[in-house]
Amino acid sequence: MPTVIFDFDSTLIACESLEEVLAARLAGRPDLVAQVREITSLGMEGKISFAESLARRLAIVPPRRADIRRFAATAHRRLTPGMEKLVADLHARRVGVSIVSGTTREMILPVAKRLGIAARRVHGIRPRWGRDGRFLGLRADDPFVKSKAAGVAEISNRWSRPRIGVGDGATDLALLRHGAIDHFVAFTGHARRNAVLVPGVPEARDVAALRRILETLL
């Protein structure tokens, strides 16, 4: 059974989820919103490490658990057109589907449930929260805080081959370079980043193109 591993932000959904959550907390501060978005872009282009990108954004404004849950409850409205049908068709063909993301796992789970993706196949960061929902920091023992590649190092052997990654950023392409996946498809339907437009990597500008590429790889 092949496996397709989707990125979440700007791939399964049409935005950067943590960026949106932080921007909502920065209402009235367009300067700080612009800083958050610039840091996100630097990380996705591979110009700074994911760990640095995450730390710098959270230093500007920490999220609240209520913000995370509020976004998660409505994230299905931001699903990339055609993705729900594509995932359903992959499941019908007995293709394993996983999600690997640099955002909080809690934000992904409701969308994963809607797509029929088991919680055990959803991987992302797991922040520490206070009883009052305050952000207490990131878990030092969580490898996903360092990078996606570090996070999947111990779980990719559970994925059956061929393993095909789909994403929009350098952190996604890194899974191919670290041997966690066998193929990578650059999804540029929402953001077209030079970091993933490299020789030998097919580009999908929409879900229809992604479907055609996957047909050749499965």
C-alpha cells in the first residue's frame, strides 16, 4: 500500500494556520503581522531553520489555546478546493494518507477527521499549555519543534512504499533529502516558493495537476 504524506498549511488548506492565529491576536498591529508573515516566508524558503522561524514568531506573540481551538473548528472552510475528493479517492484505492506539519497537531485534527485520516497519522508540534490556556512553551523532547525531518525520523519506517510527499516549502522537500520519502511533489496552488522548484521535482499548481502526478507515482 503506497503512502501519501501531505503538508497542512498552504497545501491541504489555503493558508498558514499559525500565521493566521497569531495575526488575529495582533489586530491593530499591522507592523507585527508583517513581521510574522516575513518570518514564515523565510522559514518556508529555507533561509532560516524551522526551529528559528517558530521561535521568532512565538516570541512576537504567544498563542492561546482558545485561539488554536477556534481556528481548528473552522479550518475545514479553508480546505483547498478538490483536496477532500482527492483524499477520499486515495483512501478508496487503499493508499495510506498522513499529515506532517510544522503547526500544532491540535489545529490539524478536526480537518484530518473530516478527511477520514486517523489521528495516529497526524503529526505536528505539541505545545505546553497552562490550565488557563496560556502558552507555556514548546516541549524540549518534541522533535517536530526542531524540524519535520527530525520529527519523522523515527516514524517514516512505518509508512509503506512508495512514500510520496506533497508540500509547498523547504521543510517538506527536506523529507526527500533525508530519505524519509521516495518522491516529492511541490504544491504551488497557494504559494510558489523557489525553494521547492528544483530539478527533478514535479510541480502541481492545483489539485487536478496533483492528481495527475500522483497517478504516475502510485
